[in-house]
Amino acid sequence: MNVLYLDGVGPFGGASRSLFEAVRSLRERGIRPHFVAARGTALELYRTVAADAIDAAGLTRFDNTNYSQYRGIRWLILLREVFHFPHTVLALWRARRRWTDIDLIHVNEITELIPGLMAKAIFRVPLVVHVRSAQSRRPTWRTQWITSRLRKHADAIIAIDETVRSTLDAALQVDVIQNSFTAKVAAHPDERLLGKLRALRPGSLKIGFVGNLHVSKGIFELVEAARLLRNEGRDVEFLIIGGHTRPGSGPKGWLLRRAGLAQDVHAELTARIDQAGVSDSFHLFGATQDIQRAYEHMDVIAFPSHFDAPGRPIFEAAFSAVPCITCITAPTPDTLKPGQTGLIVPARSPEGLADAIRFCEENRDEVKRMGLNAQALARQNFDPATNAGRLAAIYQRVSRARESGGDPQQR
């Protein structure tokens, strides 16, 4: 089966890592992956598993996620999507001319729904839409439009967990398939990373943070929690793994900064670390491809995101028996069991973070117990081979329905 994957996010991140993991396993099941994707580090990784790939300067997106739905000045971001529209048309036109035997289209995130609808019209094959971000629940025309497009044109809808599924219209037929992760260290160790890991204090509680340095991911609250714990004399070190994005200059950079979609907080973060007096325990490791080795040196993973949803680092770390501290108001048991696989704290609360870290520092046996529970949950729900099999079954279902004229969403 020839599957066309669409991804409009250039930088490599959680969504692209999840798609890469799935495609790598799907190839062993006879899937021939083709990609139309925005230029960037994600596409570079896709090319290592693709039968073929076409790059685009950008793909038109429509964002109705819980965090960044259009409101106020964010409406100006639509200018970027209008700019990307001809690039989207050109990339899909090139794909249609090059690939005449595509059997199915898979959109990697619901924000790329418009390119997905265009591709379905061009190739006249089934459309699978992946929903990786919690959607806005506000009863706006945007929500209604997306729901109607999904109901009419999506042959299958996949949510990455029950939390995301709960933000979609209850009447939609949705399959839940968790993201996947292969817990494997890089073939060539990141020596820079290893050097920093070896320099950590023996016996300290190691709190990890993985992700780009964004305000919305709670990084500043983590610095303040570190200050509170330092004042108490707690022996805690923070391992911050991730890079920082640069919005660029000119009108586009200004627009993205004003809309809150491009946050270069590295300079402010380092200043706050110095002001808090925690520079000897709050370590900025930078980005690394050897992420598994970093997880193996953590005791707890902190994900104090403002998004009110579980993040990929939670289950990635769980494969190494690392429990989490995170901010979710209504966790679902497929991703997090409070008190069993991790701890829940209020969002935007340094005090709450400090309380949870203090508990972990004082109760190392509980940390180990929760870590083993988290590992068991990860192996149950986030195994790449198992989830690739479920995804392949959906591909077969919608293909059979198209051939027979039946309902593709009928399980």
C-alpha cells in the first residue's frame, strides 16, 4: 500500500518523532511511505524511511487547538497560511505528477486538514486525519467547520489519547492509538551530553525536562521551584534537554512574536537562573538526538505545561522507569494514573512543583514504585510494533470500505 503523509511543521518535534516511529514500523508491514512536508529537520528524518519525498516551503495550516486557536492578534497568523497556500498547491501538484498510485492519505496533525482535503480531492483516495493536540471546545464557527469537514471527508480519525479524543465532537467515530517510542540509545553517543551527565552530583535527585524552551511549557515555573528548593537546602538537580527557537527578524518574526507563536526565551531563562541562584543545579544541556541516554540519568520527568494535556516526554521517560510530575486537570488512565505513575500539580504553580519535587526527594522508594508502574503502562500503550499494527488495520479498513462502498468509519 502506498501512503502519502502530509506534515506542515518543519522543525523536528514530538509529532514528527511519533510519525517517524510509526512509519518505521509500518514499512515492515508492506506500507510504502511517501511524504509531502515542510522543509526542515523533520523532513530530513522522514527521508531516511521514505520511499520518496517532496519538500514544500510551507503547507497551509488552520489552528483550532486549545492553546493557539485564533483570537485577537493571532488572527494575523492567517496571513502566513495564505502565503503558504500556493506552495501547498505546488507541492501537491508535484506529488500527483510523480506518484500515480497513492492508495491513502494520512495527515499527521489536524492543523493540516486543509492540505489533506485538497490532497483527497486530487488523488481521490481515502483520508486519515491524526489529531495530536487537544482541540478548542469553544462553540465557534471554526469548531463547527472542522467537525463538519471531518464528518464528511475523513475516512478515519485517530486521536493520540483519551484526553485529546475528549476534545473532539462526541458524535465523531474516533480511534485512539497512543504515540510510540523506541527506547534505544543512539548508535553514536553524544559525547557532549555524556560529559555533562557524568558531572552531576552523586545522590542528588535528578529532575528532567525535555522540550523546546517555551514559556508555555512551564520552564519559568520550574526555575522558581528550583529556587524554593535551594532555599530549603534540598539536593536537587534539573536536567533541561532541548533547544530554543528563534522567531527571526523582519515582519514575519515580529508577527510571530506578537502572536505568541515564536518565543525565544533562552536569554531571559539564563538571566532568571542566575537571579535565582541555581546556576549550579539548573543545567541547560541543549538539544540532543541521544535522548534515551538522557532519560536513563533522570529520577523524575517534569512536564509543567500550560496546555492541560499529557506530553510526549512523559511516556518516553516512562520506558526508563521514570515517573512524571505534570499539570493535567483530568488525567485519563491510558496516559497517567495519579499517585501510581506520577504526580499531578496545578498549572503555573512553582509552589505546587516544589511540593511534588520535595515529596520525591524525601520518598525515593515511592519514586521507584511509580517509575515501575509508569514503565508497565508505557509498554502496554506505547509500543511501536503494536501501535503500527493497529494503524495498519485502520488503513486496511478504510481501503476495504472504499472498494465495497461501505462506511469507512464502521469498525
